[in-house]
Amino acid sequence: MQVVKSISELRNLIQDAKKGDHSVGFVPTMGALHEGHLSLVKESKKNCDLTVVSIFVNPTQFAPTEDLDKYPRNIELDTEMLTSVGVDILFFPSKEEIYPPGASTFVNVEKITEAFEGAIRPTHFRGVATVVSALFNIVQPDRAFFGQKDLQQVAVIKQMVRDLHFPIEIEVVETTRESDGLAMSSRNRYLSHEERAESLILSKTLFQVRDHLLAGLPLAEAKLRGIKFFGSLKKKAVLEYLDIVDPETFQFAESFKPSEELGVVIAARIGATRLIDNILVKAK
């Protein structure tokens, strides 16, 4: 695996690959890697000739009150993990490489970003869209791989790619879960033993709502029962939202028609740690 820190060196490597008619897959990350990230890499390896992974803790998607400085970083372990699954190139740029001195351009995707994570973290998706568009321009991949775990982020990136005409296929990989159902996340390491046990409340609530939807309950009733179920289990957990949405637009869903797919999304705080999760449910 080649570790590259400069845009110019990465571009030279990508150009050489494309001269050989090699397809390029790209997995953007912020490091603190886990099996969920590796599942994205494995999909890229299956579908592309060359796989590039970036590790960049993006400052513009963190608000001043959020955990930028505390965000877990372990480049040595991350490098070992990426080497073990056969990544071809690791792009590990500095802040100055991505955001040159005086940088003042942002990418803002509207509507999709107005609710849920966008409402709670108002500048978050502006930072995500800006850094991803910059990385797309740098790497110029044929395919980019994202996890379903961040479903609203996926919707934002898809909209940005459509609107700005990026010639890139966005591939969404199913959420990787622990054996007990907890969605893998870099923030899980913040949980105490007791909080880790309670964190299962998120996935259990999602599965409850899914079962209610598949049983034919109206959306409002399925959501209400999910909220009551969460309340019956919680100790420290504080529910921020639980809702049923169109996974492409992130607008509130009003009905559940045959062959239609809906997203059930949840966010909660357990102690000092904020977790999100979702599932997709398809009508029979």
C-alpha cells in the first residue's frame, strides 16, 4: 500500500492508473477505522481495479461545541487495517493540503439538510459536501463507496453528485453491525460498559418500528409505538428523534406503498455520546 500525503503525487498515481484503463474506487473516511469501513473497502476491491482510501478528520463539519479535538485518531492501526484488506493507496493529507490558506468556498446542499442531523448540527452537511466534493475532484474516482449507517449523508452526497454532474457512481453499502445489533461507529468507543449495554436501545427500537410497518400499521402509529418502546427501555438514553422518511429526499413519509422503500431513522444521546442509526424497510 502506498501512503500519499500530497495532491500532486496522488493525481500522478491516478493518472497512471487511468492510462492503463484501470477503474478507480474511492472510500473517504475520517479514520478510527472499524469493520464497517473495511466492508466499504471490500466492495471497492470487488468492483474496481484500484482502491483509494482517504483519512482526513474534516474540521469544517464540526461545530465549535463538538468533539473535533477528541475525535479518535490512530493512523498506525488504521494503516495496518487498510494494508490487511489490500488497499492500493492511502491518501493522508494535512488540513492545509485540503484547505489552502485563504480557502473560503463551501458547497451547500439545500432541503435534504434542513431536518434531522442538519437541524441539530446546522453547519455539518456544508462541511461534508465541501470536503467530499474536494476529494472527488482530487481522486476523480469512477465509484465512491459510502455506508448506509449515515443515511442522510448518503442522500446529501447523491444530491450533490446529481446537481454538480460529478461522473461518479455512488455505491451504498449496508450497515455493519455488532453481533448484538449495535451499528458499528467510531464513537462507540466513547461508551462506558453500562452505556454500551444501553446503546442497543437504538437498533431494538428500529426493528420494532420495522415490524410494525411490515404488519401494516399506519406510519404515525408505528412511530408512536416506537417512541413508547424506547421510553420503556431507556435508563440514561435521551431520544433526539425517531421518524420515517423517504431515504432519497429525507422528507417525512406519508404512506407505505407496495414495493416502496422507507427509512426509519433514530438519534439518541447515551451519557455524553451521541449515536445515530437507521434501517431501510421495503413494503411487501
